[in-house]
Amino acid sequence: MPNNPLFHPINEPVRAVSVRDQIQMALAIADLNLLNALLTQCIPAIIQPERIGMIASEVGVPLGDRVAADGILHFEAIHCVLAQVQPQLDHSHNSWTNDSKEAAKLTQHESEMQTIAQHLSLAPAIALLAKVGFPPPHIQEILRLPHYAWHKSWWYALDEEDRFTVPFLRCIRTLHYPDGTLTLQYKDFFESEKPSCFVGLAQKVLVAIRDEAQGFGEALQQLNQQRSALGSKQAILICNTISDLEAQAFIHQGISLYPAMDMVLPMQANCLDCGRRECLMNGNAESLVASCYGFLVDSEFV
């Protein structure tokens, strides 16, 4: 932050910040490591790390009828990945090898034509293809394809255990327009289950901060109301401490749990206002501590 009295009050006591405010500020800052941890290290995890694409957060989101969410995580759940090593399969009719039989089995069904993007300029098209893993030579090949020619590549989709092990063949073509823009289209050839998307699907997760004064029933009712308003079954409850029985009850209702203290950012601290009695500096009026990860307002201490 700039060296400005707005950000560094002079000769004024440090204003104590509640845990709820600290957590919401952490969500608002939207550090990618923190947002990824929320999705992958909550109990139970929402998604595996390798399946997360783009991710962003919103804070204090109105959901209608005077209902507001503490936070919402928006992320892309990856469902398909480009194979890093392309299988060398023989498709010639003159050599019906085991490889070509396997290829025929893996590509026995054909999907309808899908459009990735329409009327893109060159730079966004290159960025889109690079994002999914195509190396520069393949990108150039795709973008320079003659009309109705196809670029073929092998991809992997998720199996029943959410592992990228199901191979399928994807054909991509480029349509060029006089104004210099282009459209990218694809269709897939697969064994049994059609890939659900090009790469990933947009998902959203409710983030709620537990009010320690709330009982289990009240907290669950609020979460269910917010999940219904958001149109998502997924939710993460951030809480300080929770009993084993209560944790199991939330989890069985489809709610993941995450420790509040893992989200606390280093705050401007005043040892006179801190509720951590175990700290040697607690209550010390002459403390030189100005910023602390452990600073917790006395009234918020549990």
C-alpha cells in the first residue's frame, strides 16, 4: 500500500477487526493459493487440485429476499485434458493391427459438432488453444487448416473415480472469415460416454462463516436457505471450533468444513485488545508488535 495516512493512521489506536471481517477480507483479496485451499483442503474436499481451472471469489453477495452469502467461489471444474503424449495408432485399412482395432473400439461413437468460440481475432484464439495445452506448432497447424480440414488429437476424460484415464479422439477445425476473425469447432469420437464439455464446466460454491452463537439447527437452516437461493448444493462452512458429532452432522448434509484460523491474514495488531492470553505480549501496553497472524479481538476469542 502507498505510504499514506489513509492506510497507516498516525497516533491513533489500531481498530480491532473481527474474525468474520478478517475472513471476508481474505476472500475479497482472492489469493489463488487460499481459494484453491478452500476447495481442496476442506473436509470433505470439493474437488481435486488438478481439476481446478479458473477460480474467483465474491464477498457479501445478495441472494434475494434479504438473504446474502458471506462469499461465493466461482471456478472451472476440468473434465477433459489433452494427452501429453499422443498414442501412435495405425488407422490404415491395409494394416489391421491390434493398435488400429483398439482405435476403432475407442472411437466407435461420434458426437455432434460443437463450437468452442465464434469470430475470434487471432490473439484470443492462440491464447485459448495454448490454455488447454496445445504446443505452438500444433496451434499454428490448427489455425492454418484449409477449409473443412481437421486437426486430430487424443484427450483423456474422467473415469468413475475422477481420474483422467478415459481416452477419446477429438477433431478440431477452423473457419476463417473475410474480416480476419475465425471460429473454432470440434467433435469427439469416443467408446461409450460422450465427453461433457470442451475442457471444463463452470461451478459455484457457497462460502459461509459460522456464527458461534448459532446452534446446529439454525446454522443448517441458514445454509440450506442460501444454497437454495444460489442454486448450488455445494457449500463450505468456515468455523473456529466444532465438536466431532456436529462436524459429522454438517458433512452428512453435504457441507464441507474449513478451519477459520487458516484464513486469517496478518492484521494490524494491538496487544491490549488481543484475546490470546497465552501470548507473552498479551496486554502489554508497550508492545512493539504492529502486525500479527494471531491477533484476535478479545470479544471474538473462543
